[in-house]
Amino acid sequence: MSDTPVRVERFDSGDALVAAAASAFVDAVVAAQRERVSASVVLTGGGTGIAVLEQVCREQGGIDWSAIDVYFGDERFLPPGDPDRNEVQARAALLDRVPIDPARIHVMPALGEPGGASPATSAEAYAQVLAEHSPDGTVPTFDVHLLGMGGEGHINSLFPDTEAVRETEKFVVGVADSPKPPPARVTLTLPAIRRSRQVWLLVTGAAKADAVAAALGGADPADIPAAGARGLEQTVWFVDAEAAAGLPDA
């Protein structure tokens, strides 16, 4: 696993966390575009993740929306346009409100779409998309990968003690029996997450404090998947006071 730096940023409230994460996201994208012309990011769903996208839309800064590729860390395997799909929520929060090239929004095939016969076929199709946008035919080196975290420590659709979180070779897998509904999902794996320059975990709420403490305390990723989320250059935990309650005092 990467031994790159892990930083914990603590905030008094979820609103303060969202504002800081959105500002940092804008800065990171602008810096990536300045250095490499184009940027690539992986978005997450969930209340905090979508709130960050809404704030990015309000802020925007100097982002060149014509020079960014957007991917998704996971998706609920539901019909196109279903409001529970991360893609639909991200479009409403940000992507449909900025001048981004639609061809550079890379979505996981929905139920019934080409490639969407099952979570497994959707995963295979998305793995091909990643390969086509990778210099070495595997997966892009993402500039920023946003992650939420569940109370049991899951990230993307990688849940504790499942085949998906133990995957070591594939970058995308289908999930047929997620313990959190809906059961059918598609997700990037830990190997894909670890191909990101920066991995940011956005975590709020007292219900997640134990998992935050365990992940940062060196838990086995099979038990606490968030413990396996590490970036090539940096890993940042954005946590509010409640989520940080189990951490040592700064």
C-alpha cells in the first residue's frame, strides 16, 4: 500500500467541511490543468459529496470545463435517469450547470443501456472506458478521487468482508449483493482508487466516528475498506467534529 502522506483536516461543522473541500477541489483541478493541460476527477455520491459538487458549481474559480474528464467511483445499477443514481445527482448538482463537454462525462452503463445487462457487464464496459483513456491501457491516473464513507467504513460500493473489497487485479467490478440497497451496483476497486494522485475522504456525523478512528488507526481494509484508500501523492481526510470524535486530540 502507498506510504504517501495522510492528512486529517478537521472542521467544526459539515458546512465548513463542504466549503473547504469545494475550494480545495477547485484549486486542485486548476493546478492539474496548469501542469498537464487537462484534469481528471472521480466523483462520489452521498449527501456530503453532492453538497461539495453544489458548492463547486457556485465557486468554480478558474476551472476550464473544456479540459476535464469526469468519472464515477461507483454507481447504483438502476435504469437511466433514476434519481438514486450518482450520475443523476451529480448532473443536477454540477455537471448540467457548467460548460463541460458531454463526451468527457464517463458514466457507468445503467440497467438496460448498452453494456447494462448486469452489474458485471456494466463493470466490464466501464473498465474498457478507463482503459481507452489510460496511456498504458489500464486506468487513468486520476488527479482527485472523492470518496464518502459509510458508518461501517465502506467507500464507493466496497463493503467490509466482501469479494469486491478484496479484489486485487480488476479496476471495476459488479456487485450483486450490496448490504446497502439497492443490492446491484458497479464500483471502482481499491487498485483503481490507488491510481489517484490525491484521494480525499469526505466524512461527517457521529455515526462514522468509530470507522474513522479505525481506518486511520491502521485497520485491515477487508474490515474497514476506507483504510485501503490511499493516493499516489496524498490522502486527505476531511472530517467534521462529530466524525473526528474518536481521534486523538490534535
